[in-house]
Amino acid sequence: MEKKYSILDKLVASFDNSAIGFSARKLSAFISVTVAIVATFVYVDEKVITNTLIIWLTFALLCLGIITAEQVLRYFKDSNDSKDTSTPSENQPDPKI
């Protein structure tokens, strides 16, 4: 009982335009997550491991098309703008004066 297409046949077929192969987005995400796991746990120290994993997983989400580069840039822009801790009422003069 041999399967019609083995995993290796599908992997090889992914490099051409046949319908048998895996999706390029899925392969990119799988490879990036695999490399991220190995590189993070081998080369990254404990102080920045969380940030490193977030970066790698964001790359995987970009490869899958779940998020877009515009959404990532908007997130970082909004997080930089929200560092102002003062409330709007503190910035405006008191209207009673």
C-alpha cells in the first residue's frame, strides 16, 4: 500500500508549478519557524529570547500572509506614538481660569 505521493515527492514538486507540491507560503513559514527555533535556542541569550521569538514568528505570519507589512509597520508606529503618558486634560489649560 504505497501512497500516491510521498512527502518527498510533494516537496520536490513544490519547486515547479505542479499542483502536486506544497504551497510556497507554507514552506516559507515552516522553514522560517524551524530556523527560528534552532537559531533562537542555540545563539540567543535569555535576556532577548522573547523579542527574538516575536520577530521570527512575525516573519512566519508575513510568509503565510496572515498579516501584512503595512499592519506590522502601523503597529510599531502606534506603539511609538503611545509612549506619551500624559492625558489630554493635562496638556490643556483649565477652562475655569
